[in-house]
Amino acid sequence: MRAAFTEDQLTLAEAVRTALQAECNAEALRRAWTETHDFWPLLAEQGVLALSAPESLGGMGMGALDWVNVAVEAGKVALPAPLGEHLAIVELLAEAGHGELVEAMTTGEARVSAAFAGDAEKTYAVNHGRGEAVVVLGPAQATLVRQPVYTTQATADQSLQLASVDGDGESLDGDAARAFDRAVLANAAQLLGVAETILDLAVEYAKARRQFGKPIGSFQAVQHHLVDALLKRRFAAPVVHRAAHSLDTDDPRRSVHVSMAKIYAAEAAELACRKSLQVHGAIGYTFEYDLHLYMKRAWALSAAWGSVAWHRDRVAATVLGDSHG
Amino acid sequence: MDLTYTESEQAFREECRAWLEAHVPRTPLASHNTREGFAQHVAWEHELFDAGWAVVSWPKRFGGREATLIEWLIFEEEYYRAGAPARVTQNGIFLLGPTLFECGSEEQLERILRPMARADFLWAQAWSEPNSGSDLASVRSTARRVEGGWRLSGNKTWCSRGSFSDGIYGLFRTDPDSQRHRGLTYFMIHLDQPGITLRGVDDLDGEEAFAEVFLDDVFVPDADVIGEVNQGWRVAMATTSSERGLSLRSPGRFQATADRLLTLYAERGRPERLRDRVLQSWMDAEAYSLYTYQTVTRMREGGHIGADSSLNKIFWSEMDIATHETAMALLGESAWLAPDAPDATEGWLHDFLFSLAGPIYAGTNEIQRNIVAQRVLELPR
């Protein structure tokens, strides 16, 4: 038992953090509203796109524990690109015999996003602008839609577009359930990251903003809001890490652990939004201030890859369904 | 990250489980907050100590087996899983013990630890005074220098199971001109000394869970001062961080409660309206365990728990109440039946009432939030 990451894992995340924080700050997110601001070449250059692909196809063959903190870093900067989806599906595509596609994906040449096949009528994928294919992925099935018909739709945070996906797909012959769990984990990890940024903004603001002759961060009512958000964020992290471990070790309760990761990370991010907005006061409710860039990403991520309620059902089915009949 | 147990950790678990299965009393003991129940619990502690399970993480010479922190967590999981009795030695072995390891003299370790661990000498904490609760640094009880020791006077309160204990420990003002945290000294006091008067205080459950202690010129020898004179605050902080953090409330306790809740939910026909609450308790107990394994790993690699122990305390105390509220909701009207009523369900009412104390003792959750705000988030005072 050693509940900590290795030096290599931490070093990798650190390197990605440095690159992302330099290139994907709030200003860059705003630029991405109006002009094509493509972060994909940066990810290719950093080797991030090759992380989870098999070594035989030019990848690094890394597991979820290796890339989970990379996804956290992507969440911290609200990276407007489907990195989590990419990390989740390359292994499945490789298993299903799409080696050439995977090789092109690891260099950034080919772009494949993924969409959640839930109960809703339509499925949406984070748009690449010019994606070659989309994997429509559910907890038990996966289909590859080549040359999909996209209907691109703007989202509330403007730096990200969603595309509803139509087109006939071919069923992918691989472990779809695992790929789905990877997609959920990547989503949860990004939520963990964006929750941290949202909370950090509030803490910095509370130190700087003065009312009644003092920083507002000295008032207990404000402090306790922030501590509540921190508490949720802190206790969500090990749940996300455990899900990565369960993916790598093929734990029999992998799906429960992954769904828990989503529940904890999404609730942490949503609480961070509420508390951060409250602590900021009116300035946080404006379009000119940066907070909304991250809050909107948190809400969008929370809605993606199965809501908290959807994942609660999945945990309940196993935990309350079988072992305690 | 390796969340699987090593072979030796697994073997340790099996050894714990086998012993507990063979020895845990089949019928629950009377409440440890009553005189009769306390005596039963003391007898159990003797058995636990004599088999080497009372203080698994302590050095062998004090009755431990030098278990790692991970093994200690395993022991706790097995202990609560087996439904073993509450630990009446807890304010000794989890609070005073760690303080002595940190700040005590070799002579004190030799003299105090084994009887503490075997429940031959029972310790109660005496932090609070009638006018010093959350504001612990405002204590007014005094100690006056005399030949060979000190004379203590004042009034301590909320001493858990003080009525059945042999000694108390707490802070006294040794420098009469001092303010706040300065000028305090950490004393251990035997309750059979002349000048001590004890008054039992019943808790919400109607049991004598607390005592108020009046000290009138009570002699304490120099040998029973822990650490330096006037440095008591620093010595006490060593204890409060272990009280809030790891040692007082290990994850095994909450996981066992969550498992009992799942059983109760099934017995009560799985009411859909309570499903999410039951599930939340189960998941929170898991989350607390995962968090603790990360904390323990960090500590094993040289880190300190520090102010993180306050986050721990907020989490487990609020989780514990939510879990018991859900159990009470599952039980409906019958939840409020007295323990000896024909339809009463074992334990839940008592445990629910006790869970309500969680956000109050060991530093209220408001104080914990202040600590986290100032020391973790580094917000201004």
C-alpha cells in the first residue's frame, strides 16, 4: 500500500502544467472566442497526445495513473479541447484495429473526439472544428462514426463548441466499457482541476478585497465558505486517484470507483462555483472578470459524460443492489 | 500509487481478524459511559493488551507490536468490522500517549505507558474549564510552585468518563503574569489526591459521560509535568492535532457504520426515498478511507499532518451525523424507542446522540474552519 504518485508521474504533470499555464491563460481563452485558437499542436508538441497510445503505434503506453494528473492540469486552465476524450479512446481504437488512425492521432494529424451515448436523444462531442471521426461511447457499446455530419453549436463559454453528431457508425470491437470509464475519469480529473482554479481565484480575491477596513478574507463567514469548498475539493482528489488505480489494475469494482470519481469531482467543482461566486460578489457576476470562464467550464464538464445523478444510479445498482440483498 | 495490500499487510489483517473473531464478546457490553459498562470495558482492554492488540503501533517494550501506520489502519478496520467494544483507553492511548512520545521524558514513558495501554490506569482529558471552551488559551486554573512540585487550583470540566478514571491531564497557568498561550504548563494529575472533588455530569443520553473536576491546592510532583514549564501550549498542540486528525477517528469505524446502514436499509425494504442518503454515507466512508491512506502515506514518507487534521475532523464529524440521521429516518418512529423497549433496535439511538457531539468536541467545527482558513488557505486573521 502506497497511496501516492511516483516522481515520474508528478514530473510529467508538472511539465504539462508549465506548458499549459503559459499558453492557455484567461486571455487565450478569450481570444478563442473570436478567432480559431488551436491548442492541439501544443498538446502534440508536448507529447500529451501520445501518452495513452500503445508503444507499438508510436505512443507511450501509459496508464490512467500516469495521465490522470495531466487531465487535472487541462482542467485547471479550462483547456478548450477534447483532450480527455482523446486520452480515453486511443486504446480502444488500437484494440479495434484502427492502428493507422491511432498513429495519426498521436501526432495530432488526425482528430477524433468522442460523445457520450446516454439516454438523451442527441449526443454531443466537443468539436475539433475539423474532426475526422467521432467515437460514440456508452458504458457498454462504442461506435466509430467516420466523416460525421456535424451540427456545430456555440456554448455558453464561447471558447468551446459542441457538435451534435449524426452519421452511421461501425461498432468498435474492443473493451468499450473500459474506454467509457476512462472518458469519465478524464472528465472527473478536469473537474478537479477547474475546481482548484475557481477556489484559488476566490482565495486570492478574499485576500485583496477590502471592506470595513479589512480584507474580506479575515471575516469568518467568508472564510467558512472557502473552507467548505476546499474540503469538498480535498476529499474528491483521492476518490479520483483511486478510480485511476482501479482502471490500471482492472479492479472488479472499477465502474463504481469511476462513477464515484465523477460524483465527487463534479460536486466539488459545483460547490467551488457557488462559493467562489458568493465570495467575489458582484464582480464575479460580470462578463469582464475571469471567473465565469472557469465556472462555465465546470458546469459544462459536470453535464458531460453522465450527470451526477446518472452516476449515482450506477453506483447504487452495484453497491445497494447485489452485495446486500 | 499502489492501493493493494502487501503480503505482510494481508497476513497482519488475517491475524487481526482471526483473533477478534475468537475473542470479541458475543453480547454487546453495557455502555462505557456507565460505571457498570466501564468496568466491563476495562476487562476487555486487559484481554486486548495481554494478546498484544491494545496499541499495535507502539514499541514492543510498551506492549505494542511496532505495526506501521498502514497496519494500524488495517487493525482499526478489522476492530470495528468485528463490532468490538468502544475503547475506554482512547483518551490515554490516542491523546496522552502520543504527547508523551513527542514530549515526555524516558522516566515518564517507562512509568506511564504500559499501565495506560493495559487499562490498569485510566486517563481522562481535562482541557475545558467552565469559561474556557473553544478559547482554550484563556484557561484560569493555576499551579503554584512548591518544594518538589506544584499546587494546582481551579476547575476543569467535560472530562470524558472522568468519574471512572484514575487521572486527568490538562493545562494550568504556572506564570501568574502571563497572558493567553504563554505561561501554561502541561500536568498529569492523579484523581486520588487530597483536594480533588469530582462531580459527574450526565450527557444527552442520560449517562454519566462527563465529570467536572474541582482542584483545591492539589499537589502534583515535578515528575508529572510534561515538557518544559510554561511551554504547555506547545506540548498540548502535539495532542490536539492527533485528536482531530488520524488517531481518534480512523476510517474503519465509519466504514463499519456505513455497512450496518446498508444492512438496515435492506432490512427496511430499501425505501427509494432514502436511497441517495444511504449511498452518500457509504461513499463518504470510502472517501474518508482513501483520504486517510493518502495522509498516512505522506506521514510515512516524512510529512506531517498539521492543519490538515482540522479538515479531517470536519469531514468525519459531519459524515457521522448524516449517517446516523439516515439510520434514524430508516427506523422511523421506532428510532426513538428506549434501548430496553421491546421493539428497540440495537445501538442506533445511542450512536445518533453521540454523533451529535462530533462537531463540538476536540475543538468545534467552527474553530477547525478558522484553523483551515488561516493555516491552509493562508487567509488573514
